[in-house]
Amino acid sequence: MIVIIMGVAGSGKSTVSKVLAKHLRWQYRDADAYHSPENIAKMSSGIGLTDEDRRPWLDAMRNDIQHWIATKQNFVLACSALKCSYRDILLVGEEEQAFVYLKGTPELFATRLARRKTHFMKQNMLESQFEALEEPSSSEAIICDARESIKEIVLKIEQALKRLNK
């Protein structure tokens, strides 16, 4: 099973993904590791990525997802996956994958981003992420309230995954 934790910057994707992976004893990967040095430099300068910039990033993740499914590995992937078209690229096998959307307000996530010191995603880019965001429906993703505690979110995801696998 591949679980993709999605949402805008500051939603808690990486934290939730790490805790969920540890809880389930699965492997974890962060989509940030797939960005090219050029993309990281752009974002570090406060310049948003284009769909063209993102395509190699999405293709690299898709290749790994295909491999993980083929080799029957369980992974939790933290990835913004803001647009439907991005999620379509990442969706390799519906039976083997689930998206989890961490939903929240710009104010909540701006507060979280303001606390970050070392991440390349800057607070001023949050608005463009919300503009690009195409929220998934409850039939497309497990939707979690990002205001909840990490423990509550992980429990909700685990329960939803159990229902999906029955």
C-alpha cells in the first residue's frame, strides 16, 4: 500500500507521514527529496514552480511508486499533490494507493510556516499554493482536519485504511 499525504506547505505532511510510517512500520519518503537543485533554488528565492518544472519531479515519484507497488512495499509519501492532474500522474494503482488530504486554513498554515527556519518553502508562497490547490473530494481522499493533533490524524488515517482494505 502506498499512502500519499497531501496538502499545502505547513499542513503537516512531513510530520504526519513520518509518524504514520513509524506507527505502521512502513517506509517513508518525502517528495522534497525528488526536487532538482534548480527547483529548490527557485522556491528558495520565492519563485513558484510551473507545471513544466514539476513534471520531472512527478515522474520520478511515479517511477518509485510503480516500483514500490511491483515489489509489494508499503510506503508513506509526503507530497503536496495540489492539482488533480498531479494526483493523476501519481496514481498508479487505485487498489494499492490512498491519498490523505490535510485540510486547513491559510492562517493556520502561515503561522506554522513562520516558525520554520531552514525549509526552502517560504511563507510568501503559501498564497500561490492555495490558489493552485484543487481539493480532493471525500471519494478521492481521506480528508483530515489539520488542526487536530498528529496522534488524532494518524488514528483517523489508520482506521480509514483498515476500512479500505476490507
